[in-house]
Amino acid sequence: EKGSVIGGNKVKIKGDDFRQTMEGFDGEKLKVYFGEIEGKIRYIDYSTLEATTPKSDKAGEVPVKIENPDGTMSGGNINFTYISKPRINTVSPNKIFSNDNQREVTITGEMFQPGAKVIVGGKIVDKKDLEQGMDIKGQGIIGVDSQGNNREVAVVGGMETATIKVEGDNIIKVTFKEGIDLENSHLIIINPDGGISNPYDRFEYQIPIPTKPLVLEGIPG
């Protein structure tokens, strides 16, 4: 299974000999670990548990292990894949004209991955609401809903940047293509593992206002 690094996914774990309590181990409890981090657990029966994933500070696959009250640990033969949650913190400069295809814009934030895409002017649409003919720039997971399920979405519309350089987990540098009229100026990052950022709405991609032509009037002499 997979889910966002923000945590909160509810997952069913099947196995055997899960013990909610054990004689001689009063005060100890059944535990679940995602990697090294303990998650929340709901005991259903000796072969079924419902776990809630904890937050993780990095994306990728981790082993899922169950620890009985006596300290015995499951073999860790099941895994959970954490999907990244990129986040934009700042954009500099935070305003450019749409005919400026030379200026490099620096984006700072968190959890940027090599191969990421930056979309300007797109919008987030839940996967279940997609319609034929929509201009889909990418699909993935933006978070977790109130029921503990992945919120699967698509980025629709907008325009991909002309160039992109991912200079680490925290810095992306981009240039933009020239001149189209977009529905908005929001920036959205799509990571290659399917992690999608919330739209960043403090950037302006503006159509330049044409200057009025200078009109010279002849004055009769």
C-alpha cells in the first residue's frame, strides 16, 4: 500500500497471532511500526488490525512490523510506501510578465525530487471528477481525506515551465515559456513519485499591458 508522508492513512493489516494483551505483560500493548515510527492501531481480531500511518520526514518504502505485548516482533515481510508531499515556501521573484522567458525564478520549499515538474496556471481536480477532454498535466496524491483514504487528484490545465533545475530537496530554478493567457498564476509541483503540492497562490504571471502609441498632431502654422 501507499500513502502520503503527512500520515493519517488507515490500512488493514492481515496476519496471525496478534495479541491485544498477554498474561504476565501487564501495561504492555500491541504496537505497529512503519519503519522506526510507531503508528496508531485498532485491534479487530487475532488476524486483523487497522493501523493509522504516522508522519514521515522522507518518502519511500518502509517495513511494517507488529510487536506483541511480550516484545515479539513480526518478520516485517510487508511494506508501506510513503509518497512525497512537496511544498512551496517562497518564490523569487514572485512576479514576472508572461513575455519574460529569460528570467530565472527560484522556488524554495520542501521535498523536491529530481524529475519534478512545475505547472503554472493549473488547478487541482479530484480524480473522480475528471472528464474526457481535460488537459491533464499529471496525477497523484495530494493528501489524505477525513476517512483515512488517499486523496487522488490530477493537475488540469496550465502550462509546464520551459526549463527546470532541481538543485536539491529545497531549491528548484525555472524559466517560463512565453505568453499565454492562463486561468490563474498558481504554481503546483508534481513529483515523479506522484506527490503533488498544494497550489502556491503568491506568484503573479502577468500579461504585460500594451503602452499607448505616441500620437503626434500637426499644428497649423
